[in-house]
Amino acid sequence: MTEHKLKTMQELGRMSVDRFKESEKFPFCVVLDNVRSMHNIGACFRTCDAFRLEKLFLCGITAVPPHREIEKAALGATLSVDWEYCQDTCLVVERLKAEGYEVYAVEQVHGSIPLQTFKPEAGRKTAFVFGNEVEGVRQEVVDACHGAVEIPQFGTKHSFNISVTAGIVLWQAFGAYLQP
């Protein structure tokens, strides 16, 4: 029988915040469009840290650190992840496009790319826009993006929690990005 002993923090090789800030980031950004739950915001910070993303944009009504409720889920990732607040999500999308990012709304729209077939373009930076827990990514923001990525779903519900969605999308994008 194989031994499955938990790894220690030393064995995990956790970076310090300073080392994280100086490290090379993967060419991905996340944009939160009017996310209302501070738990979701904090969890997205933590996911962005785990995947060593370039930046997290908080837009519209999305709350910003420092806030106790964000920190409950972020567990300190608000200190490591570069983030910026901007009232207007469309301005962020246009800025990212001008900086060479391919920008995709994560939304259920006609003509979306099924996530399992999505492959970030080699050498191209990619940004993902996640929307409000009830309304999703607003149509004007979807229209500003290069396209949309959709997670196939097979149950009675038509959505995942945003923090779950971010984890699924980023895991799939990284897998596709890291494959030759």
C-alpha cells in the first residue's frame, strides 16, 4: 500500500509575498464585473495567487481590499496578487485589448467556445471576465470582448458559483497553455 502522508509547508515550497511579487507571472488576468459576494472576491484572489496570474481587476460594485470578509477567503492573497479597481469594466476590457490580451467573457452566450476545446493562443496574453452572481457578465461587456468561453453543464442548474467557475476556467486554461 502506498503511503499518502500530508506534505509539510516546507515540502510545499510556499513563496514569500516578496518572492511572489518578483516572480514571473503566467500571462493571464482576471476581471470581476460587478461581483457582489466578498467571499467570491476573496476566493478569486486566492485562485489568482495559486495560478500566479499577472493581475486581478475589480470593477463596478465589486468590493476592494482591505475588508475582513474578503480576507476570510483570500487568506492573505490580497497582499500577493496585483490588483486594480476600475468603475467601468468596458474600459478595462479595452485597455487589456490594447495591451495585447485576448479577452474572453466567461458566459453562456450564442457562439461561445466550450471550455474543453479552448486553447489560449501561444505567445498571447489572455484575460477572463467573470460576472455578477445573478446577472452574469453584462451584455455590453460581452460585446467588448474578443469572445466567450462557456463551461458545459449537465444538471438542473445553469451556473456555478463564481469562485468555482474561476477555478475551473483557470485550471483548464493553464492545462492547455502548458501543453506543447
